[in-house]
Amino acid sequence: MVTSSSSVPRLVVAAPASRSGKTTVATGLMAAFAARGLAVSPHKVGPDYIDPGYHALATGRVGRNLDAYLCGPDLVGPLFRHGARGCDIAVVEGVMGLYDGAAGQGELASTAHVAKLLRAPVVLVVDASSQSRSVAALVHGFVSWDPEVRVGGVILNKVATDRHENLLREALEHVGVPVLGVLRRAPQVDTPSRHLGLVPVAERRAEALAAVAAMAAQVAAGCDLDALAALARTAGDLSCAPWDAAGAITGTLPGATAGARSGAGTGGASGAGAGIGAPAGGAAPRVAVAGGPAFTFSYAEHAELLTAAGAEVVPFDPLRDTELPDGTGGLVIGGGFPEMYASELSANEPLRKAVAVLADGGAPVAAECAGLLYLCRELDGLPMCGVLDAGARMTERLTLGYRDAVAVGDSVLAAAGTRMRGHEFHRTAVEPGSGAEPAWGLLGAERRVEGFVQRSVHASYLHTHWAAEPGVARRFVERCRLP
């Protein structure tokens, strides 16, 4: 029986640290519950784009992110309810360690923070490969650290033998937290990684399906699914209304502008989102959205907001398509791994030229991270679109972290002074040439300018979540309507 989203049973899968097995357990749980005939709502804490792809394979539903930094704490519940509509159970995969949040911001955006916002019990996944009795001290510490976080059970991962399992169970008897699963070491369910995390599903779909099936089998065999479902049913009700793209665009959704709500600053309320009303009349402009293996980083809410603002969203694959969709009036290019496909992207000269012609003609273009690299003159010596007079190259240095940003000037996404929050995650550098102004001024410790604004092009390393400031989608579509 389908449950109301406000009371949908839900679990948060967390761990003491990264690489403890959260993705294996969360994805396996999603797939195992789905195999029982349940409609499972998949979610991921934080800005990760890759894990939700595996979640989607496991459940047949869009994987969605819950980020209390990018969107603000007040949007976590509404976005959860939006994703969980019509579902029987929800599984939320955490990020990093349970209490690890935005640097220098306390609990903000941590898995623990999101669990409290969702009033959801936590299942702690513990890598037990190098410990026995010490596991009790570890679990006790995580259980007692914050009394508002309810750790309802433990899943022991990478357990070696029956004897090892018995030692762990005996130690945990004194903690008072039930062991809800024991997973043995199983390298066959490992998913390959590279410099920015797991390899996205779009790049290895057949292998990813096999990996998800293996995760489901391992979790179903090693975990007490009935006990986990019962724990999920102890989650508290959420009194917030579900997020809705149309309501966010028109301003009829309570708290539709997130700038002040998230603490991101007051500029957002009077910048990109100013004057939000009903979508303008006329034919729906076609907004082409890049996808395929090279551009896999995108939040589902972006396309929903563009559609709600009056656009016709048309996906295309820059690796395969030699032309932009007919009638393209605007272009959105998200993140991904263009450096892994630089040769193929460069070889698709007809599409590169089409992108350049579109941008030169004044059509709005919004690009993030990988999209920025694709718009550059070249990437590691290989020709790209040449929309921006800038060169890009791979580096050894990882740039990673949340950012507070303010729009330096007017652009197709935001009015000057608009405040937004974003996330940087890349191992590339861009050497700017001429003809463009910066997109963002970064605040706080960063204190630098970032990105490019050139005519109707907005290109930046920052990944932003438009649900936090729906006016950017409205503004972009309005610019697409202009002659």
C-alpha cells in the first residue's frame, strides 16, 4: 500500500567514515526492497552526482540529492517529500562520516543534520575488517555523540569469518544497538573509481546493472530486511509541504525563494528571483540539455524548473549527436568528465561548431564545470568549442569544497548581486584569455573571482542547485524567449 509522503517510512544509511560501504549497503537496500515489490524513493545527502545514478538503477526512480548547504535546511524536507511522492519506503545514503558537514559550519549539511531534518532513524554501516571488540567503543561513541540523532541499528561490513562475526556481535551486546546485518567481504560488488569518485552509470551501464544486482543479493542475504523496514516505519511525520517546480517558479510555493531561508544572503531574493510570476506567454523555447557519458552531472530539479518556467527541455549527447536539437533557443551543459572523452568531443567538430554558432548568435548558454571546459578554446591541447577564449588542462591538484558566491554582474542566470551557494569539485585549471567578465565573486576565505560571463554565456566551475534560487531558471527561459 502506497504511503503518504509525509509519513513515508525512511532510513538514513550512514557510516563513521568514507569508504565504509555506505553505497553498497544503501544501493543494495534500495534494490532489495524494490525486489519485494515496494516503490522505493532513493536519495543522497550532499552534492554527489554519481551515487544517485546507481540508486536510479536500483529503484527505477530518479535519484535525488538532499543538500542542506546548497539548498538550505528548510528545503530538505520539501525536496524529500517531492521525491518520495507515491513511494512505500525511502532510503537516504549519507555522505562521508555521519557527523562530517560543511567545513567550519558545525553540523550543517552533514548526514546527521539531514537525518534530524527528516526525523529519520540512522543505520550505521561499520567497516569491521580490522577490529573486533573495539567496534563497541566506536559504535557507542557515534550513538552517544548527539542525542538528537537516533541510531537504530548497525550493519557490519567486510566481516571475515563466523568467528569474527561472533566477536563483533558479543562486543555490541553491551551497546544496546541491534545488529541488523552482517556483510562478508565481497570484492565482486565493488564499483570502479577514478579521480572524482565512482565511474558514472552512463559510462558502464551493463557492468553497473550487474554490480547493483550483486549488491542487492548480498544485502538481502546478510541483512534483516523486515527489521530494517520496521525501523524505517518509526520515522516521524514531516509537516512541510512537498517542493513543487511550478510553485517555486510562480512564487506560490511557501518559501519559494531560498536566499534568506538558507542563510545564503538576501541578494538572492532580489536578484535572480526578482519579479517571479506566471511564465511569459508565447511558444515554449527549446532548451537543449547536454547528457550522455561525458555530461552526467545534473540535478533532476533543474530540468523540472526549466519546464515549469515554460521551456521545452530536449536532451542531447555531445558524443553522438552532430547537431543541436532543431530549434534550440538555449543550451545547458552540466558537469561530468569531458577530460575522459576529450578526444571524442574534439572529434565531433560539427557539434562544436554548432555550439559556437549558437553562442555567437546570442542564445543563452549556461555551463557548469565540465560544460565550462567544453566551451573553452582547447582542453589538454585538443580543440573544444572555442566559445570562450580560454585554455583548460588537467592538473594534479583537487579543488573541492562548498562556496558562497555573489554574481559580479548581470548574466542570463542572475542579476548582479545575486547570492548563491555552490560546490567545486575538479582536477582541472582554466587559463582565461580575453573578452569575458567573471561570473562569481567567491566570499569567505576564498576571496577570488571565478567563471566567465560573455554576452549570453554563463560558464563557471560552481555546481549550483537551482531549487535554492528558482529565479535563475525563470530568468534563463525568459532570455531564451528574446529575439
